Amino acid sequence: MEQKLRQGEVFSTKINFMNYTENYRGIKIDVQSVNLDISEAVQAEIRSCIDKLSKFTNVINAVDIYFKEEGQGGTAESVVGMRVGIPGPDVFAEDKGENWIPLLKSVTDKNIRQLKKGK
């Protein structure tokens, strides 16, 4: 991404994408983030969330999780989105806040409510 500062000057911003894929208990986990590194604690929470989701549906094919920061400085917000791939329509939830782990728990709970409605 390039931004013009003054005529003739160009400021280049490097965007780093962090993706990792894991197979957890037969479920494909795909985690994507922009300019963020996902800590071991957050990865452990992702697995815990999948365990929780597994109690509400017989089959989970895949879970896609998206981490990003919106805004800058004091107005920056963390955003987590989670898509749960199940037979039939997938469920998706997103939430914004300050901390990754509470956001993961929130989107997991939102997806569980959707799974319960679908039964």
C-alpha cells in the first residue's frame, strides 16, 4: 500500500499477513490475521472454543477465524470473526473489543446460539 505525502515523495506501508492452518480433532482450523502474531495462549483458546462448539453439533468440518485491528491509536479496536463450517449453512459471528481471548469467547457463544436455533 502506498500513500502520497508530498509531491514526488511516497511512503510505503508493508502489510504482513499471518496465516496458520491446523488439524485439531479432525477439524481444519484456518486462522488469518493482518499485521498480528497470534500467541500460544490465543491458539490454546481457539482449541478450547472448538471443544465448546463441538458439544452443540455432531459435525464440524472447518473453523475459520479472522483477527484484525481497525482504526489507529486510541480508537483502535480488535475484531474477531469466526465461521464454523457445518453440513448445511455455515454459522458466522463477529465481535469488536479490546482483548482477543474475551472476543473469541464472545464469537463462540454467538455461534453456539446460532447452532441451537438451527437444531
